[in-house]
Amino acid sequence: MTDSHDSRRGLSEGEFMRLFVQHEPALRAFARSILPDWNSVDDALQEASVTMWEKLGQLRDEDGFLPWAKVIMRFKCLSAVAAARRDRHVLSDEVLRLLADEAEAMSSEDAANVQRALDACLTQFSKAHQELLLAPYAGDGRVKQIAEQCGKSVNALYKLLGRLRDKLATCIRGRLQPEVS
């Protein structure tokens, strides 16, 4: 007879799944601060979820889930970066540690606020500009494909992308700043 609340673990299977789903956006945002693309984030999150499940006995209460999960996620991300380093140029370990530290310090509420601000600010751009803003995260060569489709040079699109990113960052900062009375 199996019980969903394994005596070796502090949390049941259902509790683990609920916490994992609740904190998945924060874990994805954390991983994206370290990893170069969303495919790598998906892979690292999948590996981390297996490790979390295997090490669930280390977790004693729900309040500790996100910090505990971020530690596991961090190690999986750094392992992915180490593997990628063999294939191509990536950021130094020191820079990656700084990015991970900063992302780890961000609460899930702060991450959700940033995501809401990003979503709201993106709607202020035309569909073409939204596509260009998201192109570098869609996979290798997407900016080049867009350049070919619209008959512009890749360099010109990257210059436009830089200006669009500046406008997007300004919008996000404006939405995140507290109201001043």
C-alpha cells in the first residue's frame, strides 16, 4: 500500500507538485538570468525538477521551497553552462555567479511584477517590433531571418533592436518604480 505522503519526505507528492507549479515562473526567470536561451532553461528546469524530487527529504516546510529550489536550479544551470562552454564562448564563472546571486535575491513577487511590467510594456510596440524584441530569444538566426524578410541588413536590425530595448527598459523601470506622492 502506497501513501502519497512518504514518511521519508517532509512534503507529500501533491504538496511538492503544487509548490513546484506555483514557483515555476520564478525558477524559469532565475534560470534565464544565467542561461543563454529558453531551450536551455527548459532542459535545466527538467533536470532540476528530477533532482528536487529525489532530494525532497531535505525540505522540511513549504516556506523553504523557493530558496531550496533555487539552489538546485543554480547548480543545474551552472552545469549546463559548463557543458556549453565546451562548444562555444560563454560568460565567465564570476559573471555567472553575480547574475545568479542577483536573480536568487529576487522574490517570486518581484519576478511576477517584472513579468507583468514586461508584458504591459510589450503591448505598446507594434507586432513587428515585438517580434524583433523577442527574436534573439527564439533561437539562432531569427534576427537574420527577419532581416532577410524585410530586406534590411542584420546590422541595421541590431541597431533598431538596441533602441527598442532601451525604450522597453525605460517603460519597465517606469512601471516598477513606486508611486511618488
